[in-house]
Amino acid sequence: MEMEKRIANAKRYVDDVTDTINRYIVDKDNYPSHSCLIVQPMLCETLIDDPLNTNGCDIYDLRQFIKREPGGRELPDRESIERLARRYYA
């Protein structure tokens, strides 16, 4: 039986990852200090956690998916997230 991606299309994946990163930005204290963006490539399951015990996952530095506005406010970097999505939905 072939595994199906949890999120079937790239636009929904971008929205999902953007939401995940936004939750991280709003509440960083609820995440481990060494958190990364972790993607299970076969399912495109994405989460933010400490990558210590991951196996078969792609691991990304969260900073590449967060941008700062001139006033210092952090936001998800949608362009970087879209580039990530192209890796899994090309």
C-alpha cells in the first residue's frame, strides 16, 4: 500500500507550515530550545520540535522561515515556505 501525503496539495501545505511557524513565533517558550522544522518527506508531515530522535526526516533551521519587519516583529516568511513546498510538491 502506497503512503499518501497528509496534505494533498502545495497551497494547503504552505498554509499549514505558515500556521505552524506562526504558532511557534507566538509561543516560543512552549518549544524545546533546540527546535527545528522537521518534515517527514513521504507524508509531508511537518512539525517543530527538537530533532534529536528523528529518523528519516528532513530537518531545517527555523530561522530561514521567519522574517523580521522593520519594527522587529517576527512573521512567517511565506516565500521561504513556498520554496520548501516546491521540494515536496515539484
